[in-house]
Amino acid sequence: MPRTPALTLRFLQLAVGLFLYGASTALQVRAVVGVASWTVLTEGLEHVVPWSFGVITVVSSGVILLLWIPLRQKPGVGTLLNALAIGPSADLVLWLVPAPDGLLPRVGLFVAGLLLLAVATACYIGAGFGTGARDGLMVGVAQRFGWPIWIARTVIEVSVVVAGWLLGGDVGVGTVIAAFAIGPMVQPLMPVFRRFPWSPERTRLAAAAAPTPGLEARVAP
């Protein structure tokens, strides 16, 4: 695929993934059956510092990025856009989607949010512009210790849930499910979003497989 259309489609994939990430967070908040681990930590920090949910999200992203240094992770355009875009998209969906009545609709909303979170994570990471602070931590830990993505994600999720709960964050059944389920859900989706024709992995493979101009003429008998 030509460079300019491929780059445009990668940016579109990044934007869609980040919007869906924020939307998935909002759906889980509206479900009121327990929020995902990082949201638990953010809610817990609201009891400690006099900042809004969004401000804590941005500041905590900066702190987490410091952990990238020993893990040798490099931020990209997607890292910055992650910090800037997820909060507004979550606010938009929170405004559009009311809290449902009844346990069954709430459970359904939570499941939808969890599935959307897994898709969104693989989608925006697969665009190849760098991971967000939290997902970059997952990738860095997996690479540093040689763990599968799902193990690294689960260890981080459980640790964050415990810290958030100790600070007063909202923990429910959904929190426990999310902490153990999101890693195995993301793992098989990662290669799916890296097989698109415009993905950087496909572009590199195609470039490596392409014959070098004039090579056949030089090696011909």
C-alpha cells in the first residue's frame, strides 16, 4: 500500500481505538457492577488529592511514563494522543448513555464495555504509533520478564485494583472479572489488528520480501 494512504488509515485506526477505549470505560462506569482496575485507582486517588477524575488520569499517565524508563519503552504519537483523547471520549459517552435500571441490563452493559476495552486496546496498539502509558507498562513488563501479554496484564491489573481499593476506590464483581479477563481477551486480538494491509508490520514484511531493483540482472549468468 502507498505510504500516504497507509499512514492515513493508521491514524484513523488509532483514533477509533482511542475513542472506543474511552467509551468502554464509560460503559463500565455506567454499569455500576465494579469498574476496571485503573478506574478503581483513579477513584481511590480522588479521595487523596483534590483533583477531578480527568486531571488525575492525565497526571497518573505522566507518572506511569516514568516507569517506562527502566523498561526501555519509547513513547510515540499514540502515547500522547492516548492521554489527551480517552478522557473526552469517556465524558461524551457518559453524557450519552444513562445508567440502566435492573441488574441484567447493568451486567450486559458491563460485558459490552469489557469486550469493547479488549478490542480498543488491540486496535490502537496495532496502529503502531505507540501504546498509552498503562498499556505500554503492560508491554514493557512482558518484554522485560519474558512473560506472555496476558500474564503481564493480569499481574498489573490485580496490583492496581488492590492499591485503588486500599485508597477507597469502587471495587465490585466486575472489577475482579475485568482484572483476570482483560489480558486473555487482548492477547488473541493483537495479531488480528496487525494483519491489516496498512499495518507497520505488514509494510515491513512486504518491503523485506520485495526484490531489490537490478538484483536479478547482477546475479544472472
